[in-house]
Amino acid sequence: MNAPGRLGIYGAGMVIVFGAAFAAAGALVPDSAVADWTARSATGHQDAAADEAPGEGAEEGTDVNGLTLEASGFVLDAIEAPGEVATEGELSFLIRDAAGDPLVAYETAHGKQLHLIVVRSDGSGYRHVHPTLDTTTGAWSLPWTWEAAGTYRVFADFTADGGTSATLSRTVDVAGDVQPRPTTVQRTARVDGFDVTITGDLVAGMGSELTVEVTRDGAPVTALQPYLGAFGHLVALRQGDLAYLHVHAHGEEPEPNDLAGPTVTFTAQTPTAGRYLLYLDFQVDGAVHTAQFALDADPGDTEGAVTDDEGHSGH
């Protein structure tokens, strides 16, 4: 599978549908390009899941993903990790194929063979990391320490050798006193000296435009660097069930020395009303930063609101 193909299918078919258009200085990708990308993504990221019987993947009648440990013919084994806060150890797991054998052959998508997302049930403690694969055993692992107690969802997002993609998840309980973090609507974030603002409104059942702007000390940041093959990395979770979507930039993969900014623009379609948690990774001067937001999708006229031919929906 070529790189543009991966950019088109990565993360399609999940609870939030983002047609991402990342561009320097706020320039948007033409509607025709978005329409083409969304048409390809409609049969993308869980190509096998679309043919599953109810109960074998996404629930019948829904368009969500990342809520099951089994999909697309793969199973996420039990996750081994420290059981308490501040205990140094290792997080490890296996992914098995339909025959029950450890999966050892993966394709590279966005610079990595597997993207691991970890987040607590209240949306806090978010991490996006890339474990190491032992090709002799199929085990993925990385050093790990929990910073807070609670129940965490661990997402494994990957493409197996041959092109079948899946996002599988399990929960991990970490002992200790849990202090839930209330989530309110948040349109601004300050991270590592950067101020990041998201504008636009989500409306359930129809395309919505969101624009993220990055500034530092009041000045626009025009030095956004490519990160994992794009100028930004977006993970979106629906509050309540943590249904998952992972989106990269639409369009050509940037060259290593390309720069963009200060804005990143998305076309988003949310199938249900409710609150959504957004995590944006961006890179400047070789360092990756994560800005977190929370937006509500207002109820809309969802009757007949499906992917159209104008690019106002889709992955």
C-alpha cells in the first residue's frame, strides 16, 4: 500500500468523521480533493469490519470503532502493565490473527507499524506512543509508569501486512485513589509555551469546519514540522464510551523540511450529539506537543445526513 493510500484510509469508519485539510497559512485543500479522499476513506480503515456479523466488531447500525478487543480478524491479548501508580515496569501485549497465532508482520503507516493510544476513562492522562515489536514472539512492549490511578483504555491502531487495518482496545485498572477530572468545553490550550485555539462548531449529522491556530508569545507559529508523515496528528474520543478516531492530514505527505502554520483546518462530521475530546499533536523545533480540547456537538437534522459527494463528511 502506498503512502497516499494510507493517508486516505487511516482511521476511517469511526465515531467522528474528520476530513482533514492541513495546510500552511490556513489555506484549505480544494473541495474536490476532500471529496475524493472521503470517498476512499469510506471503505478504508476497517475494510473487513464492514462485513462482520453483529457482535464481531462495530455494533450493527452504528459507525463507531475502537470499542472492542476483536475486529477485522484480529484479537488484542491481555495487556501486561504495572498495577499501581509510580511503579516502574513494562507495558506489553500481543495481537493475534484469526488462527490464534501472534501477528508478527505489519505495514508502516505514518512512520510507525503501530500507534498506541492510552487515556483514562475521564479523558485525562492521554499518551500517544510507539512500542517496540519483538518479531520472534509478536510481543509489543515499552517502559511504563502510571502517573494516576483509574481505569484506562488502551488502543492499538495498526495495519497488518497485506493491508487490513484495525483499532483494538482493552481496559487496564490501576490501583489507588481516583480523583476524576471533570470535563468542560475547552477551546483554548496552553502547552509548553504555545497557545492553541480551536474555532468552529460541531453539529451532529452534518459537516462542520474547525480551525486550530498555534501561537507563541502572541505571534503566529509558522514552523509546524511534519510529524509521522503529516503536519498534525488528531485523536478524537466521544465522551462516555471513548469511541475512537485517529486522523492525519489530508493531501500529499510533506517533505521532511517542509513547514506549515499557524492554522490547521478540518472538516468534521459527528454522527451524534454530545461531547467530544480532541487531542492534537504538533511538532515544532523537533519537539512534539499535545493540545487538548473538548467540544460539544449540537443536535442537528440527522435525517438522511450521510456522506455526500461534496466532501462534507468522511474520515
